[in-house]
Amino acid sequence: MEKTEAEKILKEKLETAEKILVGIGSEWKKKEGTEEEEVLHAAEKLKNFLDGKDYYIITSLSGEDADRLGFSAGHMAVPHSVSFTEEAWKHYTLWLSCTLNRNTVLLELGENYKDPSLIRWPFEKTAMLNNKAYLFRVHKIFSQVPEELSGKSCPVAEVSFKLVDDFLERV
């Protein structure tokens, strides 16, 4: 889908969202130089945007990579962190269960196929099961969505942290 059309749909969906689930993937890994600054700038904008909203973040990043983004531990699941506990997973799954029959935006940012059972497939399943959920899959290469999610999803072939930065600049 064209970037401007996707951003228009995203803006509309976020305005009515009761819950926002964000999946942060490998495009947000630690970078070098100005690209790292772009990632951190986008993370700061996302954090400010989510402040005061009912949201949760799950990430496939390592604990160190995730920590540098600065999101609240109470709103973030980092399963690849050595400090991740079963209690944290229960907290995430409880929050996720409360999305059923709620206007929910699933914002998948930069996730590849390295560990699809953590973000990619659960986000698709959530979008299929929840009639009020809408999936935005943003990845430069892997933005494809299943045909079954037609009308409930929006694939965006862009670098996810750049789209977040650009989009939140205008919202």
C-alpha cells in the first residue's frame, strides 16, 4: 500500500483505538552513527505518543537493545532478555486477552521472520479473532500480510523507524 494512504488509515484507526499493541522487531536493533540517532528519535516520539494511552509493547530485541529505546518496563515484554520472567509473560497475555472486542491497533514495526511465533503470527491471529482489530505491518522487505486479513490490515513496505518518525511528526 502507498505510504500516504497507509498513514491516513493509521491516523483514523489510532483516533478510535481503545488499545494499541506495538511489536518492535529487528529494524530497531542498535545501529551506528546517524541511523542509531534516527531509531532513538523515533522511539522517543513513539513513547510520547503512547503516553496516556492503553498500550503494550512486545519486542524480539535483546534486553540491551530494548532497554536503550527507553520504554516503561510495565508496558513492555522483552522475552529475549535474561531478566524476563513468567510473571511478565502473564502480565502481557492478560493485557492481550483484554483486547478482545475492543478497537485495537496492532502496530508491527520492523519484524522479520527470525522468530515469527513471537510477534508476526500472534499479531495475525489477534487481527483474525478480534473483529475490531486492525494490523499495520511495517517493514522494508517483509510487509506482506495473509489474504485472510484483507480489509483488516495494511502492509507498508517502508523502514519502520523512519515511518514512525515521519508519521508522528505530523500527528
